[in-house]
Amino acid sequence: MKKSATSYKALYTACLRQQAGLQDTISMQQEQILFQQEQLLLLQQDRETKDAILFEQNQLICHQHQLLKQKDEQLEAGEQTIFQQGEQLAQYDHLIKNQEQKIVSLEQDVTNQHKLINSLQRSRHELKALKKWVHGIRSEKRPLLTSTETPGEVVQGTLILDADEYGVCQISSRKVIAEHIRNTVVISPKTRGGRNDLPKGLEEEIITLDVNPLPAGARLVRIDEQRQLACSPLRWYIKVTRRPVYIIPSEDGLYAKKVTAPLPAHPISRCKVDKMH
């Protein structure tokens, strides 16, 4: 009986110990469950916040897609307007080229009209000069005699008239009027500064440079003369270069072109200071 009682007590104590251990494990597991529930709540809250953020981001993405669509539409409209403006610019360029061609043709017409006007004025001037040479000036004009008139009769408008008597002018007194006296003042020309004149008495060597070949219709206008002091061994002389200057009139006679022979080349090239002058 004693052995059974002791065994029951040992079993009871062991059960109590086992129950206490189980309660400890249960409490620990409950704490873990509470901790896991808290973690789950935190995760759910985090998920909800992330879902809200994702929803907002989706809304932003949708809004950005709409903005991109609007931008694409605006870009397409801008490209269409640019294409239309390019076509308009091409049309404007074509119109400008046509206007420039018209302006060039009008300028040519104006120059031709100016030439015609100048030739007409020149013809009028020549006609006026010819009339003056033929008929004389207005004070020299005399009416032509008709077949009924005789040369001895006095014709109205003639300058030569016969007089019955001729008067004689006699000077009784003379008086000098100061206002009618012309005083002449002789002004000696001022000597021009710069280089001195060439020495007098030196021999002159004349070289004539003419245009070769001379164009047809050329008219001699003047002769340009260039005088230079030159020297040869034991001899000083003046080198005179004469170049005839011709003009060639145009076909209409309004313009003319000057033609002359070029100067001979210098034996020594000119320095920069001389070229500047």
C-alpha cells in the first residue's frame, strides 16, 4: 500500500509539473500568437497603406497617360500647323520670286524708258540747235517776202529801214562815274606744296603710248602727260610719257567708254607707303 501511495504522489507531482510546463508553453504560445497578431495587424496596415499608395500611383499614371495623350494630340496639331506653314512659306517664296522677276523686268523697262527719254531729249536738243542754225535766234528772224512784194518795199518786221536823215552825236562834257569803274585785282597763284618742280633746261625724251589696236569709232578726247625725272650714265633728262585718251560711244549715244594705253611697268616695285598714296 505504501508503494502505491508513493507512486500516486510521484505521478501527481509529475503531472502537476507537466501541467505547469504545459501552461508555461501555452502562455508562451499565446504571447507568440499575440505578437504574431500584432505583426499581422501591422502588416495589414502596411498593406492598406501600400494599396492606397498604389491606388494613388495608378491614378497618377492614368492622369499622366491622359496628359501624354493630350500632348501627343497637341504635337500632331503642331506638326500639322508647321506643315501648313511650310506650304504657305513655299507659296510666299514662289510669290516673292515672281515679284522679284517682275521687279527686274520693270527695272529693265524703266532703264529702257530712261534711255528712250534721254535719246528723245537729245534729239529735241539737236532739233532745237538745228532750227537755231537754220532760222537763227528770235531777234534775227525776218519774214519771207511774198511774190507780190518787191525787195525795195518796207516789210513789217524787217530790221533794215531807210532813214530820211542821220543825226550826229557830239560830246560836250565827260564825267567819270565811280560806280561804273571796273577795278581788276591781280592775284598771284599760290605755289602748291609738296614736291619741287622739275629743273628747267633739261632735255626731254617724249614717249607716246597709243592704244593698239584702236577700236572702231573711237574719238580722241585728250592726251594724258606724265613727266618724270630720269637719268642715264652722265646724263639727266625729263622723261615725258604721253598717252592719248579715246572714248567709244555706245550704240544709243548716251554713254561712252574711256580707252587709253596702260603705263609701262616700273623697273623696281613700289613700296607699301607709295601704294598707300
